[in-house]
Amino acid sequence: IPAFCVLGASSGLTTELWKCLKEMPYWDRFRIYGYWMEHGYTLTPEMRMQKALSIQSVRQFKKRISASNIRECGRLLVKCGLTNPLVVLEQVVVQISEYDNLIKPVLDSLKFFHPMTFDCLVYVVLFHLSSEKSRLSGGLHLSHWFKNLAVFCGYFFRKYPDSEMLAILQYVVNRLKDYDNLDENCLEVVILRELITHMAGIDAIEELGEIQLEGQAGGVVLQSETATFRQMKNKKKPILFLIELLGDGVALPLMILMEQSKMHTIYKANMKYLELISELFDKTQGVLIQLGEFVTTHIPKLEGFKKMMPPLYDLVHKYHLTPSAAWFIARPVLDQPHVIAPPESKEDDGKEAMETEEETAKKVKAYRDIGTGPLVKTVKYLLPQDTWLTISPEFYTVFWTLSLYDLYVPEKLYKSQIRRLEDLEKKLSKGPPGEKSSDETKRNKDKEKASRVMERLKVEFNAQKKNHAKVMAHLKANKDKWLANVENKMKTGQAFLQHCILPRAFLTPTDARYCGKFLDVIVSLNTPGFSLIHFYDQLIKGLSSAITSCTSNEASRLGRFYLEMISNLTRAADDKDYYMKECQSKAGYAADFFQKNEKIPHERIVHLLNRWNRLLFKAITHGLMSSSRMVTKNTLYVLVRICDIFPRVVTHAENIIQTLKTISDNPENKNTALAVLSFRCYTTLNADERRKKYKNEATVKRKKTAPAKAKPSPPAPKKEKKGGGDSKKVAKTTSKTSTSPPRSSSKRGSLDPNAKEFKPTSKARKVVNLSSGSTTKKVINLSSSGSSSAAERAALRKAKLAPSDDNNGDDRRSKRRRQDSGVPKRSKSPSSRDRERDQDDRKRDKNRRDSSPRGKSPRDDRPPARRGGRAVIRKARDDDERDEGPPSKKRNPGGRGPRPMRSRR
């Protein structure tokens, strides 16, 4: 190799050397490259001269390269790279890590390189990735150099997949195995994300549109047509190489290690920023989604993945994965007997074990017949045994085995895509007049492609409809057995939410949609033993806890699930006919588990919706006003998803809008995710179309029964005229009845018809004796004749301070009046007393100054701070300036400065 460096550029010598090196495994070749780089150029002066010349050539390449001269610069770089590839590529990788705009020009110039140069480039990239430089910039964001190298790896292996990509994958696996330094090692999944994105065209997108999310319910062809997770034009060659590499035993270790690194990030990572922990968790989960999508799409070709998959029981108890992650990894291969085998089968003998596998294989062919089979026995060991008192293993297996493809067929989307392709085929059937032959050839190719995709869509649509009909038939046949033997049915909703809904809704946006569709299915099947009302109640009450314990992406997925739930409930509450026909007869809407015939009326559903909306409003408001930025951000992510249907009440909307405006206008949140999310929610809730959907608070309150009509009060007796002949009192009724509503007996000042003397102009009030605390009733004349005595007027003033009968003396204003009544009133205000004191001081000083020989009173020798009043301080300052000349910087040389003014009430 040292002699090879000084012989000059020769492609023949490079080819002969590569024939010897490519027979070795990549780790042996990389050892040779390491010795060549570290010690080879220090042996002789000629070697050092070759290194210097190569560096100078790379610098010229860097100065001259542009989009217009890639071919010329590439040939210049090839001449240096044939004999000294490591030196040249070292300088190129350094420039790429600093400037991301050099990635594509360098990739275009690499097409002139030798295969040995590509192998050296992989080594140089690994050398830089394994350096000790920090992968975080400022402790919170990915470093620029690391991000550029990860993007370069994705583009490089997409364009040149024949290179040694297995070395990069093995490097990521080794870094994830190093648990001592896993705080930054978990960032290596960014490299894997770029490889899958650029080579397979699969990207984990969190902000999915409605059409994209709808397309996820279909097959692979529909997902490709709706651009869900596939944003780039796929190439067959990179995908085939990736399938070959991941199928050789790399995909499964990567998925297990990434799930373990997620748990390490939460519980053991030594990081001081909560947002960084959340971001790392979301990045790892995103790469896990990409890899799982790739495995699900190409599972028929991944034979190595099927053979290496351990049993579901071992994934949970041996590899310490959460049950949700174990189901996510093993779901594509649940048709394998060794995956769903219960743990007891390991203790059987060889022959019995073979027989068990044969029987299991027969049952696995119809593993979607939920309720029987070895998978149900395996499931019992995944969770604590107390769990099966509230939820059955069969019901748990139903939920985790199925997917959105099984429960929902996007029929409208299939038909719209087929119609679009038909229109495109008709449009491409005729070309414009005078069309060139090259354009005609291209048009014919596009037409054939559209026709081929349309046929594949039709076949996929028919296959999904058959699968959906089969799955629904199995579910309908077994629905009565799911919750029949559950002992504690009152906690079924809580257990279902804890072990099924929330773990799966947090995984992917598609799984969040699946949770909503699954609830619709079990309610439509009229599943006995499951109360949707109890489940809704637990779901709404647990929103605050869920927001504070999830990451940003998980909060967004949680909002998608809440959108599904609130939409169904809102439709049932707003449309009475729909509720009476579709919902009221279902077992999920029953008022009691044990009284199936008792149905909930529509008015009760409306009342429950209003109650749950108030709880949602409190949870959202509490999250928006939280002191934690993470809680506020998670709340905004949830609100972004549900703001189209929540809030329903005007007062709730106004409060939330005001809070959002405060968050967006806060200078601390400028150019942050909080400002963007809050402004997005603000514009949505404050739009004119959205405001038309708000309802007044009075219209959403529960209707109350009309109160019973109060009996009219007895007629007031009149006082007997003086000088009458009869000694008895004669009660005469009034000729006109009162039209005012009857008074409530709880109101203060009610009339006493049995009083000895009663005047219409008088009013009975409670009078409080402040000295004894007793309360007495006294009739006070309220007529405007002015004939009331001074004692009565005093009693009336005291009666205004008395507590009312409504609140038993706890009224705030009455309490404040009683407190104020015990304090003697001041005769003069503080300002008037200060003015009088200032005038007296001014007169006294004038008299003393006139009698003093120097014209200055002894009182003026005192520091100004010890005098009282603002005018005295001003007077002393003027006198000092007049006696001492021009004003100095230190106005009070001997004093403590002016005393602060007394606070005035």
C-alpha cells in the first residue's frame, strides 16, 4: 500500500488492489484503511509529499466546484483519489460536515470514482461518526456536522447501494448496545431514519392530512397513491439491497434495541432538559415506525426476520419490552407457530412438541378467529393476573391482533383514486397535434402506468372488502364470549383504557385512528358487558393526567383519538333521530350493566355531553395556564386536533381564545413552537365560520322542570278605624289582586300577616344589636312623609348592615359592612391633615426665623428627613440653596434623605 501511493494515478493498479481487498470481510479491510491513514503517511518523506499534494488538489476542487462544472471537477478529484483515496475523501467529508450545500454536487462527482474509493468513503464516514465530538448543539439540538453526515449517508446509499451499507447498520446496532453511553448514542437512530427515508421512500410524518390518514386504512397501493409515508420516487435496487441487509438478522435487533433505548431515555438518561428527553423519545419512536412499516410492507421477502422472531412471551419478559411494543413488532408474523406459542410448550418432549406445532399451525391459519387458540393462552402471561378480573384475555387479544386494515374499508377514497386514474388515462390517450415522437413515447408510458396502477387498486379494493367481511363475521360470532365471565364489570372501562386504548393510541397516528374505529365496531356489534358511557367518563377525566405524562407527538396522537370520540358523541347529542335509531338500542348506551332494558333518554345524553365539555374545558385551561412549557405544548397539540368541534359554548371559547392570545403575544415565546401552535388554534377558534357553531350557555344547560305555582298570599288586614262601634277587627280584602309574582319566604323583609298593627308603607327588617349579637325584628316606617323618629332612622341604618336570611350571615358585603361599622370614622382625610400640619409648620418657622439673629430658626438645623410633610422638605432645600450658593450634587449633606410619603387610603 505505501508503494501504491507513490506510483501515480493508475486505474489498473487500483483494480488489482481492489480484487485482493474485496475478498476480505469489511472489518478486516477497515483495519487496513485505519493503518494506512494513521501510520502509512509518516513512513517516508515521499509519502508525506503525496499527502500534501492530495490536500492541495482537494482545496482546488472545493474552490471550483459548482452545479455547472461537476464533470470537470469530478475528473480532477478522481485523479487524486485513485492513489490516495483516504486523504482526498477525508477532506471531502470534512467539507460536507460543515456545508450541507456541497452534498449533492459531491454525490454527482462521485460517479467517476472507483469501487474501492466508495469503500474508503464508507470507512471515512464511520471514522467521523465514531469521533468524540458532541452530537448536541447547546445541549438541546442536533449538531450541524452530525445532521449533515446522516443526510449524506441517506443520499449516498440511495445512489450507490452497492457500497458497504452493512457496516453503517452494524455501527448503529453497536452504539445502541452501549448502555453506559446511551444518552447520546440513542441519537444514532437519525442515521437509520435517513437511510430508510431515502432508500425505501418511507417517512414517519406526524402531520398527516385527512386523505393521507384515510389512505393508511387501505393497502400498499392506496398508501402509495395517497402519498402516505412515501414521499419519494422509489427505486427497486436500493429497496432490494435494504431488504437483503435487514432480512439477514439486522432488522429485529434494531427494533428491540430502539425500544429499549426509548425506555432508557425516560428512566435512566442523565439529561437536564425535559424537552430534549421528549424529542429523543419521539425521534426513536419515529424511526421504529419507519422500520415497522418497511417490515410490514416487505414481510413476504423477509424470511430471516420471521425465523429470528422470538415468542411474544419472551419479548415481554426476556427482552423487557412493553406489551404494546411487543405487539407492534410481532404483529406482522403472528401467523408463525413459534411466535404465538405459550410458555408451557417449551417443557414438552420432542415428539409432543412437534405434534403441538402441527396443531398450532392448523389453528394459526385462522388466527383471526379470536377467542380460541394458543395466542389467548400466551396473552394471559403478558399482564398481571389481577387484570383478567376486569377484562378478558379474548377481548384483549381481539384488540391487539387486528389492524385498521381489518376494521375499516376506505371505499370512497378507493373509488375517487380509481376515477382519477381513469380520467388521467383518457387524457393521455390523445396527444396534441404535431407531437414529437419522444413526447409520444413518454405519454404512452404514463398511460400504461396509470392503467396498471388502476388495475392494482381494483384488485386490492376487492381483497380488502373480502377480508373485512370475514373479520366482521368472526367478531360477530364471538362477541358474546368476550366479557361474559368478567367479575368486576364496573372497572372494565378503566382497564380497557389503561391496557389497550392509551398504549396503542400513543404508538402511531394510524393506531390512534384504529382505537376510535374499534370502539365504533364493538358498539355497533352490540357487545354485552361494555358500557360506552362509563368509558367516556373515564376518558374525559383522565385527560389532564395523559397530557402531563406524554411527549409532543404522543399528545398529537392522543388528540386524534379524542377527536374520534367527541365527534361520535356530538353527533348523538345533536341529532335526536340518529340517537334513537342507532344508539339508544345498543348495549353500550345502557344505563346499567344488569338492567339491559333501561335506556338512557336523549336529554340525558345532552346533559352528559355538556358535563364532559365542561370537564374538557377545565383540563384544557389548566394545561394552557401551566407553569411547565412541556404541559402547555402538549395541551396545544391536543387542542389543535379537537378545535374543530371543541369548545361548544361561547364563554368557553372566549376564555380559551384570550388565553391563546396571551401565550402567542408573550415575548418569551417568540419564534417558538408555543407561539406557532397557539396562533394556529387562535385563528381556528376565532374564525367567522367557527364562531357560528358556538352555542350560548343557556341553550346547553339541562332543562329543568317548571316549578309549582305558588299560592297567593292572604289579603293584608286593615287597621280598625278609631271611634268604631264594634270592638272586633274586621279584615277586608282588597278589591284588586296583585299581579306581581309571589314572594319567597326565604327573602329578607317578608310580611307578617298576623302582626297586630300593619301598614303598607312599613317594612319589617332584621335589626342586629352589635353589643349583644342578638337579632330582633322591628317594623320601620318607610313612608316618604318624613315623620319617622330619629330612633327609627338609626335602626334603619343598622338594618342595612344586618345579614340576610339567604346566606345565614355569610354574605361578603354584609360581612365587610359589619367590620367597617366597628371602626370609628375619621373626621378628616389624611390629605387635609397634612395640609393643616404644613401650614402650622410654615407659620411657626416664619415666627422663629424673624426672631433669630441669622434669620434662620433652630428647627432648620435639623435634617430635612426628620421634618414632616413635603412642603417642609421643599422649604428647607430652598433655604439651603439661597444661603450656600449654587446647588450641589449632594443636597442633604448631613441627613438620611427624604422619608417616603405615607401611604394614603
